[in-house]
Amino acid sequence: MKPEPGDIVKVRTKDETYEGILMPRPEIFEKGYVIIKLDNGYNIGVDEKRISRIELVSKYHMPSAPEKKITPKKNLPNVSILSFGGTISSKVDYKTGGVYAAYSADDFVQMVPELGNIANLKAEQVMKLMSEDMVPEHWKAMAESIANELNKEEVAGVVVTHGTDTLHFSTAAMSFFLKNLNKPVVFTASQRSIDRGSSDAFSNLLCAVNAAANFDGAAVVTCLHGTTDDNYCTLNRGTKVRKLHSSRRDAFRPINELPLAKVFEDGKIEVLNNDYSKRSAGKVEVDNKFESKTALVYVYPGMENEVLDYYIKNKFKGIVIAATGLGHVAGLGMQETYPKHSLYKKIKELNEGKIAVVITTQTLYGRVHPYVYTNLRKLSMELNCIFAEDMLPETAYVKLGWVLGHVPKIEEVKKMMLTNYAGEITERSDARGFLY
């Protein structure tokens, strides 16, 4: 019988024998190779010219959902899991190469049986998006879904599963969109797909449910690996967290502050930073107004000022500039020498056009300052730029869009941008948070 994708096979060559699941080959993959998934979760391609024979070990069987439904336990808290995409809540069907999870509580407990001893779960797939495809309209719908669960008296907390690439944008958005937060909103994800032996999905999900059920805070947080091993996860504030590595399991780090807590798989929660609101009995309100004509622009050496013409021409309402150092942008002192590289004139046009300009720093750590150097004074005093303290560029972008959804005038925008709503501004950065 000829093996088909999904079957377990032995691929024999002159020198070695490989056993694993025969994988479907994407059209973009180079022809002439047989792909199998090994027991450790990694795929290998074997050159067909080297293969002496392929033996069928066992046929593929369609995955089936558990027949027995989980009975809620009276002594456990209730946690809602809302999925917005990402691989963390999906299981792979090797016949098709796709996923087949129904996003039910049964699926999650089947994946991580320990969850059944932590909380009674309710799970729902709200969206299924790659996180890089998310736009502000998705954030608005996300806030509505989360608030709906938070306002159910029986729900102790909400876990949000999400892709990693723009996770910190979404957590910032929820930090501003959800008013009068009463319970924890815990975002979790996985850097490595759930079918890999080194996946971080299981530990992250276990810790996230623990946090949603038992953390005493009412905050939007991320719950992801604190180290490259499965030691513990960290709860990081949604406005102070950033993805700092493309593939490491501990890629998400707090910026300019300590994590709020460490969460262990056994349920232990070790608070590291007490600066957060506590749970309450109030009702969460959704305030998801957002001005889509908001931009985030990084300055760079050699940047020509015509880059900013696009935003002037297309009538943007606000721009966050990720500047260098304490808030520098090119050419404020060389309008005559290098006119095409000087941003002075263009920023002045933005200001005269009532377009809010917010200054953050590319360094991430530390804060901008409007008075240390002459050119910084020009930005703040002559060009009316808003220096956003120690806000991350991504957080400032989300906040500016949210602020512009409420007030149009630059002076009102400045007042709101410099008001601390969700821990996005710290009066004094904790030195222990640097490279935590």
C-alpha cells in the first residue's frame, strides 16, 4: 500500500533510516524531497535520490474530538479563553497540513490536562488571523468580546490567545480600550508551533489560565516564558512589553519596569511589582474610538524629508516619530546645508496643519527629554512636538490613535498623551528593569 500524507513511515537510505509522519509538501517547496516529521517535532527533507524504499508503519487516522464532555467543578474558578489566532490553540492535521481544533474547553484540556484542575474553562474562537494582518478595526471587536466576558459575574478572568508578532500592539490597545478594568486580561501565545517538541504553548497556556484565575490584579498583561526553559512565565504590563527576539521562547520582555509577577506551572504567583490596580466589582466599559489616520515613523540617517509629505498630503491626524537617543531627528540645525535631509520644515508643516507629532525613542529603554540639547528645544518649543516620556513607540502609536479618537486639538492631544492611563508612563524608571 502506497503511503500517503499523515501516515507513519520509515524512509530508508543507504546510510540511515528515518521514521516519522509523512508530510504534505507545499507547492513552494523544492521538488525531489520527501518530508517527514520526526518524533521530536522537527521536519526533515530527504533527497529522493538517496531513498532506497519507503515503508508504511501505520495508516493515518482522522483526529476525533473527545467523546466525554468535561463536567464543571464547583470548587474551581471560571476562566474564559478567547482565541484571536496564532498557533497556540491549534492542533495539526498531518493529512492536510492544516489545523482542526474546535476551540472548545475540551480541546484545551485535552492538550493540557492540568488545566482541568485549575479552572472551569469556556473557550471561543473569535477570529482566526495572523497577527501581522490585524488592523485597528480588529482591536475594536477584540475589546467588545473581552468586555463581554469580564462583565459576567461568574468569570474570574479572561485569557486571550494571539499571534506573537503584533501581540504588544494589541495589549496596548486593550489597555486603553477597556475602561474600569475589573479582572485580569491575560494575553498568551507561542513562539514555536504546537507540534514541535520545543513548543512553549503548553507552559504558556497553563500559566496564563493560572494567572487569569488567581492573579489579584485588574490589568491587561502578557503571560509568556520568562526564560528559555519551562521554569516560569512572567506577567508583563500590556503597555510596557515588547517582543525582542524573532524566535526565542523568552522573547517578550518588560521595558522600563519590572514584570508584575512570575507565574509557575504549579499555580504559584510571585509578585515582583505591586504597581497595578486590584480586582473590583465594577463594570467594564469599552472605549474603542480610534483615529485610523495615525502613523508610526522611524527616523534614520539619510532620511529625506519628503517621506513626511505622504502624511501631509493624505491628511493624517497624528504621527509618532521614533527618534534617536533623547528624541533627536535629522537636520534641525542644517536646513541650509542639507535641505532635503532636514526635517525642520516638514515638521513645521505638520504642526501648522494641526497634525500632532509625538516623539519617542528607538532605544526603547530610557525616555525622551525636550530640553537637554538645543535641537530638542526646537522640537518642543518651536515645533510644538509632544515628548512622550518613556512610552514605547508602539504604545505611543496606539495611544495617539485612541487620543485622536476623542480630541482633535493639539493642546488637548498633548494633555491626554502626557496623562498616565494604563501604566504607559512611569514617573521614574526602575533601573532593575533594564535588560531584565
